[in-house]
Amino acid sequence: MARIVQKFGGTSVADIDRIKNVALRVKREVDAGNEVAVVVSAMAGTTNQLVDWTRQISKLHDAREYDAVVASGEQVTAGLLALALQDLGVNARSWLGWQIPLRTDGVHGKARIEGIDTALMRERMAQGQVPVVAGFQGLGPDNRITTLGRGGSDTSAVALAAALSADRCDIFTDVDGVYTTDPRIVAKARKLDKITYEEMLEMASQGAKVLQTRSVEMAMNHRVRVQVLSSFVDLPGTLVVDEEEIVEKEIVSGIAYSRDEAKITLVRVADRPGVAAAIFGPLADAAINVDMIVQNVSEDGKATDLTFTVTKADLDRAVKVLEENRGLLGYEDLSRDANVVKISVIGVGMRSHAGVAQKMFRALAEKGINIMVISTSEIKVSVLVAEDYTELALRALHSAYGLDAA
Ligand code: ASP
Ligand code: MG
């Protein structure tokens, strides 16, 4: 007997037939003699609709009421799935965040999980009951409903799996696993059987949308075995596991891309100590995250250009902050560009191999693609290029690293 957490995303519970199909999948695990806990998202499109309603009512909405509204989608699916299971003769009961309770901090709209009390749930599971948990929501210190940020039900599921010491956390989604890159763009993309936590974390944070980044962090910290798979086909998915479990380590396992970035260049900034701090301080104060940074060497020793990226959503605010501080920063000109894409090649094998970045630069050069900014970490090389080249660059890199399916 194994203890399994099954999580079903919005497309898997998009309508009544699909909820019934999910119930059959849960029943199958139960019939196999496993202890099962289920976590559900809201029906596809529901959360977007709820968020939109809060915006229509009030632009400066109260985050507590935002949470009260957007958490409701998961309540519906938890109740419906419990009913569908009961209909199949499976003993099931819905659980809302506050009923568990799943405690979070007080950051409404983007709360972090602080603890899950599983005593009662374990008792019920031992009696053969299947808990159907509303994902995405918790209980804040103010005793009010919180939500975990968009895509947060992945994190609910992994956290519950950790708290229940589950043998596995199966995340059912609309793709049948984690691919070497986006298969909608690169037809030769391959599904990976396994990927390490570290690689999955980079893939998620560099733009692959398959899992919420926080859920991967949580899985890595608590060593939860996560499987990403589809609820529409009967195939094994991708296992996210410890590095030791992967014998054949690829130098590059995957290529992620993000169209979420925008580039800002400050032209002729004074080249003296303290300038970078003066620029990035006000941005940090405005809670604007800066990602990639390059500073050119100054030719005359006096002034230099500084280029960096922020998210597209923060671009207008970032420019405003920099313009407000122009007197202090003393740059000559500011240019902005939202038509960029960040492409990252990721792989734990990079740690022990040289020439990975070089191969990337050569492959892009051969296609005549200009690189605007480069950044690297231990298991990743990222470049910023013009957005128009997204497809071409992804395909070229996918071939260059030998990832193409035969
Ligand atoms: N329903 C929420 C969202 O759409 C949470 C989730 O699905 O993970 O963001
Ligand atoms: Mg999701």
C-alpha cells in the first residue's frame, strides 16, 4: 500500500464529464489498495473570471476580499468531486483550507504555507475516507481565507504530500509530462522520463509553465517525489527526483523561454563607486525585481551604459522610478524594449562540462541572432534576444544540444 496525493488542474476538472473522469482515476488508486488524498484547482477559466470581477468592482481592491472571492473556485470543484466519488461508492469528503487547517502567513493574494495539521485527515484516511482538498487556499493569522498566488494549487498538493509523508505526489495537468522544450514551438521536443529538482526549479522559474515555481522549491526541500502527467491519457509522466536517481546526466536537459521580460538601458551612467547601488536601490524599494544585468566597460573612464531586465508588468513602473531619480543617477538617456525573450538552457551536467555557453552562442550566431544580455548560474545559461527570434532560437538550440527526437 502506498500513500498518494493526486492533484488535478483546471483543465482536468473543466466540466462535469471531466470531473467524473477524475473520480474514476481516484477510484482506481483507491481500488488498488492505496491511501489517497486529492487536491483540486478551480474549473478552467474560473479563477481568471473571479479575478476579473474583483478588478471590475474596484481597482484598489482589499486583498482580503480578493482572496475571499478567488478562493471560491476551488470550493466548488472540491465539493463536486466529493459528490462524484460518492456516486462511485467511494467514501469521500471535501476539505477547505480553514477546515484542515492549512495555515499561511498573512500576505493575502500570495501567501506562504506555514503548516498543515494533518491529524484529523490521517484519522479519516485510516478509516478509508478520501479527502478532497480545495487547493490554492489557506487560513491566515487574521483568521481569514488566504490564497497562494496563481498556480498555487500545485504548492498545496506538494505541501500536503510532504505533511502526509506521501510516497508520491501526482500532478495531473493538460500536458503528459515535462518536455525538453515547448512542444508547441519545437515539434521535435521530447518528453523527459525524469528530471532533477534543481533542473525543474530552473525550468519553472525561467518560464516553463508546467508547475508553480514554489511547488518545486517545496518538493526539493522536503524531497517529495513529484510526477507530472496528463489526466486524459494513460501514460506515465515525468518524475521529478533527486539527482542521485538519474544515472545518465544530460549536459542540457531542457530549454525554457520567457516572454515576460523587458529590457531597460541607461545610457552614459557615471562610472564611479555606488552608482549601481543608487540605481537598483530605488527599484528594490518599489518591489521591482531586476533579473539580468550587464554593465559595459566605459571607454573614457567616466561614463558607461547599464542594461538590465525587469518583468514586462513592472516596466512602466521601473521607468517611472528611474525618471524620478534621474537627477541623482545622472544618466544621459533611457531606452526601453519590451520585444525581447529570455531563453535559458538548463542541465545539471553543466557543472562538470565546459563549452556549454560557447555552443549556445555559436548556434545563435549561425542563425544571425544577436544576443543582448547574458547571464549564467551553475546549471543554466540565459540569453536575451529579440522576441521575433523565439521560434528560430529554440529550434536551433534544441538541435545544437542533441535534444531533437529521432
Ligand atoms: N485556480 C488557481 C489559479 O488558476 C490555482 C491553481 O489552479 O493552481 O491560479
Ligand atoms: Mg496550474
